[in-house]
Amino acid sequence: MNPSSSLPDAKPVVEVDSSVLQIWGGHPLRGQVKISGAKNSALVIIAGALLCSGDCRIRNVPLLADVERMAEVISALGVRLTREADILDINASEITTSKAPYELVTQLRASFFAIGPLLARLGVAQMPLPGGCAIGARPVDLHVRGLQAMGAEVQIEHGICNAYVPGSNGRLKGAKIYLDTPSVGATETLMMAATLADGETIIENAAREPEVVDLANFCNAMGARIQGAGTSTITVVGVPKLHSIDYSIIPDRIEAGTFLVAGAITRSEISLSPVVPDHLIPVIAKLRDIGVTIIEDAPDCLRILPAGILKATDIDTLPHPGFPTDMQAPFMALLTLAEGDSIINESVFENRLRHASELNRLGADIRVKGNTAFVRGVPILSGAPVIGTDLRASAALVLAGLAAEGQTTIQGLHHLDRGYDQMDVKLQQLGAKIQRVSEVPVDTEAAN
């Protein structure tokens, strides 16, 4: 089937490339926003469905360009997909090829995750080296070394990762694997590969992110035997096969954090649900440092109350349970309006401060040296044309535009649409003056 038709609400890349967001700032937000399913869970769980030779129903799947691309990747492998609203049905009973298409994989880094399930199911996989946001080097060497430890032969030639499992049964073998860094992608790839391997696999220095736990829960619901997800040591005992499942993805903690910042930067009271507050502990702690009040109205609902004065704070991004790198750019936007000097140290990716220069176009006072940004708070931001350089940078510019005086026009929406499910529509529903247009009119009057 044509995977594009299975995801009718996702916007084609060509369309969003030519559109811009216009924001008229200074309008308070009010109401409740629905948080979509987690992007980073959805992508890897779609890949994980390759492990199952039956039907998988995945609920709470966000409407994102990245999800569209991931669906296209596994559809190209012969997998059947259909989608209705936020429910994605996947049948991987017949995988017709072990070679993923170059033109799709190079657009989406997460598509490389499919190498683990393909090797586990078929004993062979051919995956082009991945693409994605240009936020720094994210090599696949940890994935490769882990798969080699499990008995796979892996060679990278002409940008293609060729892997196969020697031997008559074509099954990976359990191994003890230590990751040099707690890579989320490597942890997930190796955990999936181990579910159908012969024997026990132990992954040490594993990533602890909630999305890793979500993947483990998904696999366990299909009959896998995974223990320790959410800790630094994950143990997987291989099983012969996995069975069909109906599974709901966790709420997106980064989208939730972004909307909390939207409330803070516009000095508005808004509610968010569904959320998992435990996934937001470092974000909530920093918002409280800045002076914002966060109330837990229900186990899955948070409410933010506006602060009279926003106070400066320092941020160091770290792997979970530290402050998430994906929230660094939104917080930089918020700290441009905080009283005093803030320091943001980006320790996860080495090329993830490019939004600082775009925020400066709006009147921010930010200096960047290496992987550190020095943010001096200013009284006001002023609208201007800006360009989103990556996914979270685009979100940061939207947040700054909501608080800026006058009109802000944001280009580069293909980044935003990769990771936020109709962000502009959700903001409109909260009362923001924001619209998506195919091209910038010559003379646009400010919205009333």
C-alpha cells in the first residue's frame, strides 16, 4: 500500500517547506492543552513492531512528519500499515526485503533503529547510515559494536551498514555489552535485537529515558523478557517469538515541557493532560527555580500559574534523569526574559546552540562560547523574521514569538512538524494569535 495514504493528516514535506508561521505576541494563553503521544517512543515502537510476526495495534501515535517517514520506511520492507486518527495498525507477518531505502532512511535518524529487529527476525539487514537534525555527530558505532558482540557480522561500505548473522539458524546470541555512553538509540536497538536472541543479554550503562522504558513495556507486552529498563543495567532473555499486542504510547514529555514554558513565557495559566509528572521532574524543578508555580491537579494533569518575576538560573543538559537536551532551546527562550544572567551548558550535543543567534534577532542578549550560552535577561523581545535551524530550535522561536511585541515570522517549519503534533493549532485553541500561511504577504496587519 502507499504509506502516505495511510497517514492522511501528516503534511507533505514540500508543503511545510514553503509555509511560515506568523505570530502576534503579547496575548495571554488560557485553557487546557492535550498532550500527544511521545514522538521518540512512537518511532522506536513502530520499528519494534517488526519483531512481531502478527498484528500490532499502537495507540496514541502523534501526527508528525517523522512518524510518516518511519511508516514509509517499514512499509518499504513489505510491512502492512493502516492508520485511523491516532491508532496505527501494523502487520509485519511478511517482511519482503531486509534492505531499507536510502532516500527514506537518510531523512530520519530513528529509522536506523530497524536494524535490530530486522537482524533478530531475518538474520540480515541493510541500513543506510541515518540522517535527521544537524545538531551534532551521533555515530552508530555503539549500535554496531553491540550487534557484533551478539554475533553479527557488520560492515559499512559506501554509506550502507550491511549486517548478517552467520550460522545455520541465523539467530543472534546473548552477550554482555557495555555502552561507552548511555545512548538512547543504541540501548533501544540492542534491547530489541536481544528479545529474539539465543540466551541472555546484559546491557550496561544503558540509557534510562522514559522512552526506553516504554519500548521495554511494549516488547514485554508482546512476550519479551526484559528487566531493568529505566536503570543503567538492562537484562534481556531471548524468546523464540513475540505475539500480537494492543499498546498505548506514553505522553510526550518534551511537548508537555514546551507547553509549560509557553505558559511561563506568556505569564499565563494553562493546564496540560495527559502527562506523567515523574517524566518532567527536572523541567518542573527548573521552572520553579525561575519562579513559576506548577500544580498537580490530577495524577495526569499539571497546571502552570504565571510568575510575577522570572528569575535567572543555570542549566546543564545531561542524559536522563538529568535536564533533557530537548528542553534546552525552549528554556533559552524563556531565560531571555528572566531578570539577571543565566548560563546554559549543552553537554549532550556539540552543535545545538544555533538558535541563540535567531533569538538575538528578536532582541535577546545571548553570547555563545563553545557549547555554553550566556543569557542576559532583557525587558522585552521584539518581533522579527527568524529561521528554525532544528526541531527544538523552531519550538523555541515559537515560544519567543508568543512573548515578543509585534509580529514574528518563522521559517523552517519542516523542523517543527517533525516533532510537534499541530503545535500552531493547539496554541490557537489556547488563544494565541498565530497562523500558518503558504507565503508571507507583502503587508500584514497585526491581529487584533
